[in-house]
Amino acid sequence: MAKSDIKKKSVEKVKKTEEATKNTEKENVKAPEQEKNAAGPIIPKSKKTKTRTGQTRFLGKNNAERKEKTAAVEPAPEIKTKKINAAATALLKFVNKNTEESNPLFGGNNETVSLQYSLIEMPRNFTKTKFMNAKMVRLPHPMFGPKTEKTSCLIVRDPHPKNPEFWKTFLEKQTIPGLKKIMPVKKLKGKYHGFEEKRNLAQRFDLFLVDQKIAALMPNVMGSSFFRKTRKVPYVVDLKQPHKNKEPMLRNIERIMESTQIRLPSSASGSVKVGRCDMTAEQLTENITTVYKELWNHFNGRFGIQTLTLNASGESANGCPGLQLWELGSDKIHTLPSLHRAQAEEESENEEEDEESESEEKEQPKKKSKKA
């Protein structure tokens, strides 16, 4: 055979193989299109992974849908100002009457007014450092700060060894009204180590602030005398870089002192400090309206708020009844938390079915090998 004939045959073989591959590709493309037309759009299955704590985390389309639903939070209910004002005036009358009977020489009182809430679903957050992620809401009529006579203490990081008296000179030069003491962590650990010393320190000041960089140490350093008995949980402040620029630090301190803290509760109920009984009813109503809207946006999308109640705590507020401001109807307790629970149950059932099918597929080749 001539060389030209051999070349022609080889070229023909190459053309045939190329045509065969093109035909197979076309068939593979048509197959999923037919499946889509027959059974509708293909939905990707959600993958399941485990975090370090052992909790299951769902990934995929279902997780994206859940994020969209949580993002679309319902607007806060409109509670009439007349209703809030009437509840505040009734609460102040009750507390003032008790103070006159118990302490007739003192007209003023410092009982704390708080907004209590109950959730549909329990957060189950038992971490000690949850106060670090608390939402701070600035009050129109603050409970602490330069506009009040309350005292506060700031706990900061240890100064640099080259400048050990930095915080002393800082407090002398930069006077912040209401801030009476700046205490480094080293002094707090050494001087206030015992239980009695911590209790006396908690009674000396009305508010405690803590540097953001050392806030994780506070539950062990301060102990139960601050976090449980006196309920003086410190407010976290971002001090930026006080050695270089002091103005942002001063602004953050004043802003946090004039704010209130919304912490994630460990149970299905919690409370937020709204004001004091030495305020007027109009001031309390303004504070309550600002707080309950922020509270709704912060919790309702994840856990669902069921009730909002106004209450007071203190010596003169013993026996004070809770005045209900708002309650969710029994026919509407199907909000996002129940939807999340139903989605999680459906996903777990689908994953169990997938795992069973995979285990059956693995067992079939083993049986065939044994028969062979």
C-alpha cells in the first residue's frame, strides 16, 4: 500500500472518533433537560457539617432560604404612647407611695424601671461572655453619664511598662463627668481578690465599664458578686488607641454611659433597664419606645417575642405588679421560630433517608462478592 492511502485511512478514523464524541456529548446534554421538563427544577440537597461544639450546621439552598426569612423581620407593633404613659404613671405612683411609707424623710428614689420580655423559643445561651455581644441602645434620657449624678468605674488594660502612670495622668487631664475611677486589671486582681472586697467595690459605683480587649476575663475576675448578686454586668467599651488619640475613646465612653444593654438571655425571658423612678412619666415613655423597637428588631426574627411588660425593681418596688404593654395573640404563635424548627426536622429526616440509601448501596456489592 502507498503512503498516501495509509494517511487517508488514519484521517478517516480520526474524523469518525470526533463525530462519535460529539454525538455522546449532545445526548448527555439532552438527558438533564428532559429530566427537568419531566420532574421540574433540580433542587440541590443541603449538606450537613458539624462544628467544634458538635452542633449540626446546614449548608446549601435551605440555609439561604432561612437567612432570607430571618432577614425579613416583621415591623415592631405600634404601642400607643397613651398606654405607655399610663403604665409609667401608675408604676411611679406605686413606688412613690411605698417610699413615703417606708422612708418619709427621703422624697426621691432610685428604683430601676425595666422592660421585661418573654420569647417563644428559648435561646439556650449559657456562655459567660455573652455580655460582650450585647446590643447597646442609646437612651434619650440616660440613666448614667454626665447628665446624672451616678458614678462609674472603668476597668482597663495594664499600662505600658515605660509609662506605668498613664491612666492616673489621663484621668487628671481628661475629666469625664460621672467617671470617678480608672482601674487596671492588675490592680483589680490583686487588691480586690476576695469576696468581701469585690462586694464592697460593687457597692461603691453605680456603673462599671470595661475595655473591649480584656472583657473576656471579667467573668472570672469579677465573679458572682457583679454578675449574679448585684447584677452590675459591665458595659463593654472600645477604647481604640488611647496612647495615640484620646478623642475617639472619650466619645465612646460617653456614648456607652448613656446607653442600655440588651443581652441575650439564658432562658425564654429577660429584661432591659429603661430608666429610674426619679424620672418623669414622659421621660420613661420616650425611653420605653426607643428600647422596645430595638428589642423587637434584635430578637423577634430569631426567637419571636410573645409579651412585653413594664416592671420596677428595688426596696420600694416590692410587690409591684407587672404592667403588660403588649401580648402576641394565641393564633399568631407560628412565627419564624416554629418555621425554623419545622425546616430543621424536614432536613434531618431527608438526611437520615439519604444515609440509609447510601448504607444499602454499600452493602449490596459486599453481598455480591460473598456469593462469588
